[in-house]
Amino acid sequence: MAAIALVVCYRGFRWPLGENDAVEVWTAGHELVATLPGRIVRHLVELHLAGAVLGHEMQALIRKPPAILPSSTVREQRRQRRRSRRP
């Protein structure tokens, strides 16, 4: 996967996220958790996107066996057994 460029959008303003820019991570309770450099954020996004692509490729490779329904006689036998077990 080629390197990506992240663009920060806020209230109509747009600017590219540079490698020396900082991204602050806050909790919902307004506590600062970490300050991440822009290059780390870019690498995290690239890693996430690459993982998603691999996941979709793996799903495409997995073949599910076709569903085979039991014959009507087998279904009827099962129904009779279930009925016989009921008090």
C-alpha cells in the first residue's frame, strides 16, 4: 500500500497533517491521554487500512460449503422423534 496523506478538517478549514504536527487524544471526561506525532497517526491509519484490505481478501478466499437440506423423510423422522420426547 502506498503512503497516504491525512488531511485535518475542522469547521470548513482543511490542512494536511504533517509529520511534525501533534494529535492530542482526550477521554470523554476531558483528560489528556496522549499526544501523538503526525507520523505515528499516519502509520496507524495505514496499518488499519492494510489490515482491513487483508481481512476482505481472506473472506474472499474462504469458501462456504453449499447448504444441503435433509430430505423430507429425514425431516419427518426428526419431527416424530421430537414429538415422542414431549411429555
